[in-house]
Amino acid sequence: MKPVWFVGAGPGDPDLITVKGNQLLNEADILIYAGSLVNPELVKRSPALEKYDSNGMSLEEMIPLMITAVRENKTVVRLHSGDPALYGAIIEQIERLREEGVGSEVVPGVSSLFGAAAALQTQLTLRGVSESVIITRPAGKTLESDHITEYSQHGETMAIFLGSDRLNEVIAKVSHHPETPAVVIYHATWPDQLIVRGTVSTIVQKAQNAGITRSALLLIGEVFGDELPGHVRSELYS
């Protein structure tokens, strides 16, 4: 029996899906995709006879659909945005499938975080500036509390997902110096990509002025500044 394929669609640009992910799209009999989070061009690219927008679908609707299809020897592709390992909510799907004796395979994708770094033409880790990346999200409907304040005290590069609808609340929690560089990037790698640069003290207002209220990533750290205090040339080129 075939597995259900969980595929990372990449950050937005349809050409940034992996070769294997694209191959599976072309082989899919049934495609279940993550609504507006996945570029419609990828959905169109797949010749699957059945395509389902998972936005608004419950597990109780999706899982039986997948199980029935694989038992009919069909190829099922579950297309997630970015990389499924970051806020992809794949575990509950995989566990339900496993309970029914159905296997799964995961194909990684390019996260919007790395799409954003590419758009900014920077590194998330840079010798002498930041050696680590902290990936997190703010508390909200599905998370009772967060650790943004504690994490921000490390002074490393921070990437904050799922908080563009309440940037003022998020920024109020960080411990960075007010002049620390900050970036909000909307739809990284999409045709309508929008980059707003500022500092911890200015980024909220600048993002509001740009009309960004969703589908954006907040990045904070010295690696995003014009100047890179402490940067040491990599030994790779010494």
C-alpha cells in the first residue's frame, strides 16, 4: 500500500519546491493543499483528478479521504506551505493514519524563513554577530503562553512566525535594545513580496503604514542591519 506523501511546497515561488516534491505533484491522484498558504500555480501544476483545499476541513474529513484513496492504490499528496516541520501540524495527521495502518512519507520544503533570508540577501548566522537562530511564535488562540521575552534576552537572531496580526504585542515582549534591526517581510518570494525594514522601536508603525497585517514574518537581530558590528571574516576564505 502506498504511503500518504506530506510535501513542503516552499515559501511561495512555485519554482522553489524540491525536485522530489514537484515529481510527486505530477504523480498525484489526490491533492490536498493548504489553501491560500500555497501558491495556486502549484495546485494548477498538478494533474490530480481530485483537489481539495484543506482550509476549513477537519481531520475527520481529511483522514478518511486519504485512507480510502491509498487503499485504492492512489497517490495522495498533502501539500503544506513552507516546510512541514515548522508549524506544519503534520503529526496529528500522521498519527491518525498510522492508527489505520497507513504509512506516511515527508518531503521537506524551503521554509519561508529561508526564503526571507534569500530575499534580504543575508545570513541568519554570521560569525561574530550571531551564532544561533531562535524560531518561535507568540501566544494566541492555539497557544496559551510563549517565551519571547526569555528567548530575546540571548541576543541572537530571532524569527517570529504567526504574529503579524498583533505585531505591537509581540514587540512589547522582546528585550532587545530599541535600535536593534528588525524586518517584517510579507509573502517572501511571492510576486507581491513586501519588505519593511526598521528597528525594534519603529518596525510596528512601519509595518502598519505598509498595510501588513497577515502572512508576514518578523525578524530581529543585528544580521539584518546595514552595519554588522563584530563581524569576522569566515575562516573558509582566510
